[in-house]
Amino acid sequence: MTSIVIKLSSRTLPNPDLDLRYLIPDLLKERSQETIKDDGYDYGPNDSSNLYLFLTTDNPEKAVTCITEVVERETVLDNRLADHVVVAIREGESFKVVYPESYDGTFVIE
């Protein structure tokens, strides 16, 4: 299983409704025809304004394609996702950012 993390920050979201923690994984599960599975959520241990959505998949390529399409096209609870998320895949003990392509920096859960 491959782990994927989506990071959102209540500081940048126009509507930081906590229902996002359920709606986004459910939307991704549906759109991926259950290739993507919800694996919970958590808040940053050092910054509780960060919300991390954890997902798993057996097909990372298909999952990343689906996530990218949903993020670029969807608005959830008045939040245009493309403007507010970072998506990373776990690689051993670290993460590789797969969205946005322009992301410059290290992805850590903080």
C-alpha cells in the first residue's frame, strides 16, 4: 500500500469547514472507483491550523492522476482546492510532493 497525504491550512482556506476532512476523501474514493481509500486525518502536532488527510492506494499512478484532476477541477465547500492543497506521497521516512508541480520546499507534517 502506498500512503498519500493531502495538506490543507485553515489560514488560507476561504471556508475552513471541518467537514472537508470527510468530504474530500469521500469524493476521491468515489472518483477513483475506490482505488483511493480514506486512512484518517490529523492536525499538525506543531501547528493545529494544518489539516492532513491520509489516503492509501494500491495504484499510486492512478491515484495521483485522479487526485490531480479532482484538485484542479473541484470546489468543495467554497474552497477551490487547487489554490489550497499540497499532495505528497510517502517514500520511506520522507515525502515526495506530487502537487502542485511548482512546490518548492520540503514536505513535513508539522
